[in-house]
Amino acid sequence: MNSNTVILEIRGATGGDEANIWAADLTRMYSRYAQTKGWKVTPIDSETIKITGEGAYDLFQYESGVHRVQRIPATERRGRIHTSTATVAALPEIAESQIFINPADVEMQFYRASSKGGQNVQKVSSAVRLLHRPTGLVVTCQSERDQFQNRANAMSLLRAKLWELEDEKRQAQLGQARAVIGRGMRAEKIRTYNFPQNRVTDHRIGKSWGNLDQIVEGKLDTVFRKLQENLK
């Protein structure tokens, strides 16, 4: 796998609209961190970004899991604190030689992108949707103006997801917990962001930080450093 590239799939989970807003906040947090390091951030679709930089996957691999937020949503009229969650999957970029995808197993569709991207993206069917029939996995990419590039990005995402499925099967066969192996399960609650108390807690290592406002702005160095020390 390419340790210099990580694919982050970030989805709102429990909490309705607030969960989706929280997912967008996490995407912004990771993007800002990457940008401060001079790394490249490439949107894949509305829920997925690709970050490229030296050792990117080595850092972000610990972000997989459920991220819980406790705060007063902007839409809350009574000042009540809500708890919402978003899931993060940190996937490596997998070489074609490592995961073979039979072209006959993939149904490919092209459509017009709904995201911003100039007149070419809006008028030409440049967006790509792939269905992997054997697994039912569906991936999309609409970030680029070029159909060929979107197809390449979508295939890269599909390989990463197939790798994730195979990795989960291997761990299940071993009968071992997925904690502290470098990458958490999607369903594992790994961190809580408590806005009223201005505190971030990582439940895997029992460590809390009091500068939540800075962390959500992308200042993640202290968090990542502590995770590397404890989870390697």
C-alpha cells in the first residue's frame, strides 16, 4: 500500500442533520491539518477526500471509528446539548497489483456532477458511479472535470474498500478485537468532542485535551503524536 496517501470517508451517523454537519466539520478539520503541512487534499465525493503527503496514512490510520460530539446545535432553540456521531474510515491507497478487480464485475455509470466545478462539470457527464456486483459496494467520484480522472479515482476508492472488507474478514477469522492494531472498526467509538467543556477525549488511550477549539481548527499534531506513541 501507499503510506503517503490516505482516503478518508466521513459520514454522518446518529443525530440527523446535526450528524451531517458534524461530518462536514470533521472533513474541514482534517483538510485544514493537511493544508498546514503542505499536503494535497483532493475531494472524491461529498463524503470522501484523499490526502497525499509524506506519511499521511501512517498518521490518519488511527482516525477510523466513531467520533462523538456533544454540543448545542445552531438549530437548537432551547439551548439543549445534543449528542451526535459521525463515522470515519481511513483507507490506504491500494495498488492494482494488490487488489484485482475483474472488469466484468463492475457496472459503470456516468452522470452530470451536482457539485461546483465550472460549466464543464455541470454540462458534461463527467461524474462516475461504480457498482461492484459481487459485494454490492457502490462508489462515486465527481470532483474532477475529466471523466477519465474521475474513473481512476473511483477505482482507487473501490480497491480501498475491497481491501477493508478483506482486512475485516482476516481479523474476524483470528477472533481478535480490532483495538490497537493501527486501524479501528467503523463501529468503534474512539473519541468524544465535548464543546461545553472544551475537551476532547480519546477513549482508546484514556487521554483528554482541553483545547478542543484549536483541535477542530486542524491543530492535531499533539493528538496524532500521542496516538502514535500508544497505538503503534
